[in-house]
Amino acid sequence: MINTMKKLFLIGVIYLCLHPTFATDSAPENLQDERQLNTIILCEVAEILKKRFETVIKINSYTFLSDPDRRNSLVRITLEGSSPEVPKNVIFKQSLPKESDEDNKGAFARFAREWAVLEFLSGVPNAFHSVPQLYGGSKENKFVLIEDLGEIHVSLVDSLTLPGEQKAIESLQRYMKALGSFHASSFRKTDRYCDMLNLINENNIHFENDIVLEIKNALPAVYSVLEKLGLALTTELKDEIVMVIESMIELGPFTVLTHGDLCPDNVFDNAEKGELRLIDFELASVGNALLDGVYLRMSMPTGWCAKAIPDELIAQLETIYRDQLRQTIPAADNDAEYNVAYTNACAYWSLFTILEMESEDVWEQEKIGESPVVLPGGHLWKPEDNFMRPRLISRLQAFVAVTEEPAVLPHLRQLAQQLLDRIQKRWPDAKALGVYPAFE
């Protein structure tokens, strides 16, 4: 009898919660997808938005935007409210566990970083224009509710893979300006972000532990690669590797909130308004700004859409980025300090790519990187040519080039040159990355 009463009570609570917030008495019907959002989650969405806008919210419908096998569930939710401040749509983003994420900690950590970044930036002057607005979130169900930036996701993938050099240049200019503004806005405010993150995720790993873990994981992998290619891990080389990792993570003159995954599809570009927003902050962390700042030089190190930007254009675009940093970061005005951070960041991404090649076992057999199914109509991207080895060649060459004058990190530079020599003999047909189709 007690269990029956509990069930009836629960049904009554759910009904009272859902009835005033939905346009119909049942959950919204999604005609384009068989997947359904749990009614408890929909109820929580409505309550969060009700508190945010201080008015009753009706959820009219929803549409799944992400594929079922993605690590996040993205849903566009259509709303109706009595206040003009209520947006027509919001984006529901829920972090889902991977198969290897048995305890759900990985999914929760991604969700927590996303929420903390957006909440932190909502309180930072001049930062709102580089990211979407946050409307709220749920720790229990690992979702955030954010601003809908448009029906069609136009990213750098569009401008870089479509014909039209000038449009690509203008998109990249917006990209570097938004990135520089994002970094400048968080300078000397990262403690506030860390406090917000710790409130959401009490198991968050502190940045000092990040350093220990990165060094612990990196050195054996580098040693394995060197041994495979007949090279030695000297004490001097080891010291430089440790120094590079520490300089990118420990507190310093360029410490900001970094994005961590600034690949071409992790932005929302609006050419008509002349603005670009950064999205997807699941890998965000406190670190050296130049980790993000050298993304063009290092050919989008975490992205599937990896090609080269013409050198003369990179220099112009990086000036836009650095000018934004100068607004709040004193060291950005110091050529010596800036160049050291820049070089160390290029070294970091070179090491990252070496380890990526090791984990993918590309040393023995070339592999084709994954390309998304959906590309803009009329694109010139060739998925069949999206090889992995050219990424390593290009990033090693870029690192060697930036260490020519002055000669810093001599042992890592020597390693890069030795690797390039070995690669030429081992993979005689492999070449550096070509430019993006927009620049061909």
C-alpha cells in the first residue's frame, strides 16, 4: 500500500511539474528522431529556465542535433514564454559516458568544465561576445542549457574547405580576434574559474597534478618512439621535455583559461554579423595562452580538419591575436617573453603529435584520419587524403622553423630534425600538409 502511494505521489508530482511547462500534457513529440528526452529531464529543463527568466516556460518541441553515437547529446528545444526575454530556442547539451567510462567520471568532468567556463565568462566584462550565453545546468543529469546560435552551424570548416580565399581570411581574422579576446578576458581571473569548477566537480584534478600526470605519461611514450627509431633520450632532452610541459601548465605571465580543442568545427561563425563564437569547452583548463595561440602555426593539432595556412597569412593573423592579448596581459608586449612562450607551445604540440602517432601506431602503417559525414555543399575537402603522417611532418617542420632564431630548446630542435631525417627515409612518399582548399 505504501509503495502504491509513493508511486501515485511521484506520478502526481511529475504531472504537476510538467503540466504548466509543456504545450501539451505529454512529452513533446519529436517527429524527426525516434529518440526521446526523459520527461524528468524535460521537467528539470523547464524549472531551470523558469528560474532564469522568472516566468512560466512552455516547451513546445525538441529536435536532436547530434548523432546517437556521439559523446554528447545535443538537442534544440523550442520554447514559449510570457516574457520577451525568453528565447525561442535553447540548446540542451548533455555529456554521455564512453564505453570505457564505467564510473561516469569522464563524462562528468567534461560537463563540469563546460558549465564552469560558460558561467565564469558570463560574469567577465567583454567576454560574453566570444561564447554563447549560459542559461543553467544540472549536475544530476550532466547537462547545460545554452544560447542557440543559429539553425545552421557554420564553422571554419565551411570557409576553409569551400572555394573563396577572401572569405576564409575574414573567417580566420574573426577566429583569432575571438580567441585573443577570450584569453585576455580571463587573465588574472582564473582563480574564480577554478572556484566555480570545484563547486561543480569536487573531484577536479588540480593543475599541479596535471603536470605530474603529463610528465609521467609523456616520457615513457617518447622513449618508446625514440627507441623504435634508434634515437636516445638524453638527460638534456628529458629536461627540456619536462620544462616545456611545466611551462604550458604551471602559473606564469600568460596564464589564462585555455580552450584546449580549438579545431575548425568548434566555433560558430556569423559572417553577416561579423562575429565568431567559441564553443565546446569540455577540454578547457587553466594554462598558457599560447597553447591555443599557436593553433594555426601547428596546423590545428587536435582537429580532424588539419591542413596548412600560408605562412605570410599566419603572421598577419597572429598579430590580431597578440593585439587582443596586449589589452590585459603585460607580457604580450614583451617580445622575448612572448617568443619563449610561443616556442614552448610549438614544442608541446610537436610532442603531442609524436605521442599521437605512437598511440595510433602510424609508424608502421599510414592511417587516414576520420572526416565527418556532413560537410558543406560544394566543399573541396578530400577525406581519402586526410592522412596522419603529414601532420607530424608539418608540425616538426614548424617547430624547427620557429627555433632557428634564437636557438632555444636545442635538444628538442635536434630531436625534431633527427625525426624528420628518419621519416624521410622511412616514409619516402610522405609529404607535409598541403594548404586548405580555400587557399589552393
